[in-house]
Amino acid sequence: MHPPPWAAEIEREYHRRFTMRMERWLDAGHGTCVLCHSDLRAEVVRSLQHDDGVSFELGDWVIMPNHVHLLLKPLIEVPISKLLGPVKGASARRINEQLGSGGPLWMDESFDHIVRGMDSLRKFQKYIAENPAKAGLKPESFSHEQRWLLK
């Protein structure tokens, strides 16, 4: 009932109530965890790498069993949903083929955040790197790459 843009205090409250709750559910392993298989995670990486340097510059990422966190720098001016649409579509088709299934794999919505400076970038990089351990995942159940090395 209160669409963005929001004041900083309202945005913090929104994320406390909704985004952080959703992330706790994902980290706890709720939902279908098809990405616990390394060959299926590789399809996501393949799709991300296909558009890297064309539509966006791919930064750090982690592929968890049921969701993905990534940093990217758009190289074209389109909404994030349009930027990630080809990545989601291609990876979903190939994953569904391998599973012998169909239907949606990804949520329509992305929980995106704007990186507003180096401190913010470091915070997101730390979150991405630490997310698997925070979720209690074994190394074989996720994939991670740090691509942007900062001083």
C-alpha cells in the first residue's frame, strides 16, 4: 500500500519485515533445492557468463541450493528484470531439460539493491561470501566466486 521510493527509515523497516524474513526462509532450505546439484549450478554459471561483458559486468556470486546472490554492474540501461530475464530463461530451460520437468524455476521478482559506494560494495561482498556458512551448507552444495578483488 506504500510503493517506493521510500525514506531511508521506511526502507530499513521494509527490509527488516520482509526481505530479511524471506532470506531466512531461503537460507533454512525452504522451497525446491534443485541447485544443490553441481551440474545444475553450472547451468546458472553458464548463463551468467554468456551475458557477462555484454549486458552487465558480473561481480561476486554465490549459488545456493534454492537461490542466487550476485553482484553485477549493468552495461545497458534497462530494468534489472530485463537484464536478468535471459539468464533466468536460459538456465531454467536447461535445468528443466536435465530434470525432465517443466514450469517456472525462478521467481519473477528479484530482490535487488543499489550499491552506493565502496563500503556498501564490501558489505554485499561479505554477505555473499558468508551466506553459505550462515546457512550451514556443506561445500559441495553451493558454488561461489569472488570476482571483484578490493583493497
